[in-house]
Amino acid sequence: MRILAIADEPSGRLWGDLCRKALSGVDLILSAGDLPAKYLSFLTCFTDAPIVYIYGNHDDRYEKEPPEGCLCAEGKIVRVKGVRILGLGGSIRYRPDGIHMYTEKEMAGRIASLRRKMRAAGGFDILLTHTPIRGFGDQEDLAHRGFECFGPLLDTWRPAVMVHGHVHQSYTGSHFIRQRDWNGIPVINASTSYEFDLPETPDTKEPTFLGRRMLEKNSQF
């Protein structure tokens, strides 16, 4: 399955006359947040590929004007073309009035509240987040720090891939790293746009004993 991951800044290649050609061969589009709703709606006009999105920390406007023709995976597991996607949007809380911002404890609580659904689904194939893992592709300033609890979540359920945004390619320039490896799991920064093929993954999963203990420990703040 060919996947287009997008986040943070619209791509000039996609938001223009060559959009249909650029989307040729794409089977699924994942938006990792902080993109205009009109941009996602525009893409639906030029492809039959489903578009799945979550909230970025600047996506308060989605509440009143969600992207048309797109599927929201925020705080749940959605199944698209047989692929299970777990969506956990938002960023670390760096100001008191942010709607899609969470403390580490709050994000761990969101994960804990989804355990039953994860078990019922037999796991998930893609973890779609806005923010990266703490210390793994994030930055030191508070606004761009990642969540520690995402690491144990990956170790527990072993999805095929994690996709995030939030840290723009322009922030790091020539030092930008598109893909990292978390204990054998590809972690992709979708900044602007990036295409990749979904790695193969088992149809069902059960958390390992060690992974379950790690997740429970991380969730008890």
C-alpha cells in the first residue's frame, strides 16, 4: 500500500494544477495535523484515496469547519482498506488555553482509555500522531517536545509504522531526519509531504508481557 503522509505546511506540489498527477498511485493519505481544512478538502477532489486526519495543536478551527470528505481518527481506531489506524493528535501543553494540548499525564490517560478498543481490534497497524516521541525527533523547547508515553505504546503493540508531524523540516534545515528507527519500528516525520510503502504487519497482535507492564507503568502518573 502506497501512503502519502502530510503535516504542518501545505505542499506547493499538491496544492496546485499538478495535484492529480502528484497523487497518482497513492492508496491512502494520512494528515498528521496543522493543515488547513480547505487543503485536505481540496485533495479529495483529485484522488480516490481515503484521507485520514488527526488534530494538530493549531487545528482548533476543525471543530467548526472539519475537512470535507475526510475521516477523523482522533482518539480512536479507524479501519481503512483493512489498515487499522490509531490517532492521537495534539501537542504537549505549552499554554493554558490550548484545546488540542495535553500534559504527559493527560496523553497517557488517553492511551489508557483506548486499551479495550486496542485489544478488540487486535492492535493497530499505524500510529498517527501530531507530536513525536520525547527525545526522538522532537526539540528541547516546550512547544515542540514529544510525549514519553508514545514509546511504550509502540513497544507494547508493535505497529508497522508511526507517522507524526509538528517538527517542521524548516526548523532543522540540512539536519532534518525524515525517518528514525524505534526498536525496529519506522517513525516517520510527515513534514509537508512524504510517500512510503506500508510495511507488512500481522493481522492481529497481542501485547507482550513486558510491553504491557511498560505501558501500565507509563500510564500511572
